Amino acid sequence: MGVGRTRLSPARRAADRVRLADEVVDVLVVGGGLLGAWVALDAAGRGLAVGLVEARDWAAGASGRPAVLLSGSGTPARTAVRERARLLRTAAPHLVRPVPLLLPAPTPLLSDLLAPGLPRSRPLSRRAALTAVPGLRLLEGPGALRRWDAQVDGARLTLAVVRTAAGYGARVLSRASGTGLLRAGDAVVGVQVTDRTDASAFPVRARSVVLATGVDGGGLTDGVPADPLVQVVLPRTALDGGGDGLVLPVAGGVLTVVPAGEQWVVSHPGPDVPAVLGALDRAFARPVPAAAVVAVRVDRLPRGDGVATPAPGLTVVAGGLPTARVTAAAAVDAATAGLPGVPPSRTAHLPLVGAHRWDDVRDRAAEFAADAGLSPDAVDRLLRRHGDRVTDVLDLVRADPRLRRPLPGAPGYLAAEVVHAVTAEGALSLEDVLARRTPSSGADPAAVAALVAGPLGWDAARTAREVASAR
């Protein structure tokens, strides 16, 4: 996999657009969330010709949630545990963060074989639990259990999978909607696609089509059963907590409060923000005012994993973290059952973009910082977002020292990361940068637009429209 082949630049998109219209691919994946991205990588890793199209941005749907827990709040299945361990150790160690979570006692002790690579679970007295989360009010019984889990930014993980698939030769095209299935008799032989950047339409011919279009089916197939999830982002000052997250049972599911940098990411089964804030008010002594909310997102998550073949040449797949890679491998097996000589899945052993030389760079923040004229803290944040590809961002800083400055309103991000988002990570709009490359950062839309206008070829009118839409 060549380093340059993983760059999702505007030029790369234009080339893939031409090739998809001209070629017949072995597997065409519709849907660029995490599951669709894994399907594309699995197929490309087997040496197949692959196309991947997404109607919006990569991870624009439920896959783009920040601070996703890799095993949820219940006892994870062994498959989920193995996949979490792979992400921690091999696939994306730069993106995965261990996080301690408090669960109220009595809680069935989770076997530590469920947490390879993480500290052991241990019980806490009531006093110790309240020391860890001082503002906690909803704590009945003798104490709590501190259990370690792992969290990941869903958008960055999805981007890493898409870029890795591109590195293995997949033709990847965001802002491209599948508008209809192409058929030959009962068999599906491709998809009609509309390029949403210029409204042009073209067919993509394929020996097999995999729909990974989320719970609504993307208009190409029936939806799948789903459960709602509301996420609210709060500043760390809004809750009287420490470094631990929190998992509490609520009606319809669980409330999770996960630390993410200078913010809390609160997840709740909904149905709306008042319900989330009400659950927090019952859990914490100090009420959380609605004005404290930094960002809100509402998603519908598939209820379980599944692979189906409703017609010859058509596979439909649904699922989510942390078993997306395994589900994707099963989908490729089903999609290529009629193709001769297809090798088995290789993705169990593939590191994603940013992970290949992680052990060589993870402790070099001070060295990189001195060379680039940045603070070690800034470079450490870059390492945790870009892994061993941190040098791609630092090269931008060296070429233009103005790009080392923090973003106005978002001191945790550098201007170079915005340029990198549109030259290497496939961002095509201001929303793409603000919502998924610098999520919940408070970055000034006008400042970000000024950075991306040149690489994306925007004139003043287009730049103004993007800023107005973002605001």
C-alpha cells in the first residue's frame, strides 16, 4: 500500500470518478459509514477491484459519533472483545483511548478476559466512588465498579478505514448518491450514481453490489430495525466529575458520560435533549442548564448485525462498532460467493492509516515539536489524531509557518489540520471540516473557510455561502 495512494485529495476524487464510470468493479459498496468502509477495505485487501460511494461525507451518519465506547455498557460478546483488542493493539492504537467508567454496584463483575490490553476492573467503596465523581448523586448501595473500556472518535476511525481501502486500490467517491439499482433480469449488476458536486449521473457496473446504507436503506432497499441515540456534548465544567466516565441504567437503555479532552460526551436513548438533561439532573447534584450544551446529535443505530442476499448480485449489510470488521468480512464472503479464486479476508492483520509505525513515533512529540516550532502538547494531539502520518501535517507547517497557528475559537486544532482535511482526508465542504475533522471545537467558520477555499477552488461567493450555511 503506497503512502501517496491513501491521500483523498480533490485530484484523487476526480480520477476515481472517471475510473468508476469506465470500469466494471468486482464489488461496489454503497454507503461510506464505518461498516461500508470496512467492506471496501476487506474486498480491496483481497485484491478485488472495489468501488465505494457515499451520498454525503465519510462518516456523515451514525458512524461519525465522537467518543464511541467499543463495548457499550453491557457484557460484550467474545467477538466484540477480540475486535476491540485488535483496534487497541494493531489496527488503530493511535485513535483508541482507554477510559475508566464507574458502574453502580451491585454490578455483575465483568471478566477481565473481556478487556485485554486494559487495566483490570476493581470495586470502589461509596466514598472512593464519590471522590472519583464528586458531583454524583445517584449512587445507591455499597459503592461502584471501576471498569476500563476503550473509546474512539467514530469519524476519524472511519476516515482511517476509507483511506486504507484507497491505499489498496479502492475507487472512493464521497458526495455521490446511489439513485437506483441496475439489473439484468433478476440480478443486480450495478448502481446508477449521481455526483452531487456537479449533478452529473453515470452508471457504475459491478459483479456484486453491497448496500451498507444505514438504517433507512438509502432509498435503495428497505430499512433495518434501529434504536435512537441522543448525544450531547458539554464542557468539562458543566459536570462535577473527575477523570472517570459513568454508566447508569435508565429507561430504555443506559446513560453514558464519557470524558473527551476538555468536554463530556453524554449518550442517552432519548428521545430528545430535555430527556438527556433530565437524566443528568437525576444523576448529579448540580443541574445542567440547557445553555451549557455545546453540540447535539441524534442518531438511529442498527439493532444488531446482519448480512442478507435479497437478490443475485446484491448483498445488504447492517451493524456497528466494535464488530464492523467481522460483519464486513462476512458481507464480502457473501457478495463474492460466485466469483472464482477469491482469497479469505486479511483485515484481521491489517494496520490502518496512521498505525504502521505508531511504536516508532508515539513518544517523539518533543522531538517533532522542536523541529516544527510547535509545543509538545500540540504535537501530542496531532499524534493522537494522525498517528505515524503526523509528518504529513508537520510538512504543511514547515512549508507555510502560518499554518502552525491554532484555529480561532479552537485552540486544540492547528490551521494545518484544516488544509490537511481537504488535501488528504476527502473533506469537500465547510461542514465536513467543522463536523467531522474538528468536531465540537468551536472553530470560527470564516477562519476555516479561508483556509479551505484555495485548495477546493472556491470563489468568494461560494466561500460566503459555506460560511452562512455553517453559521
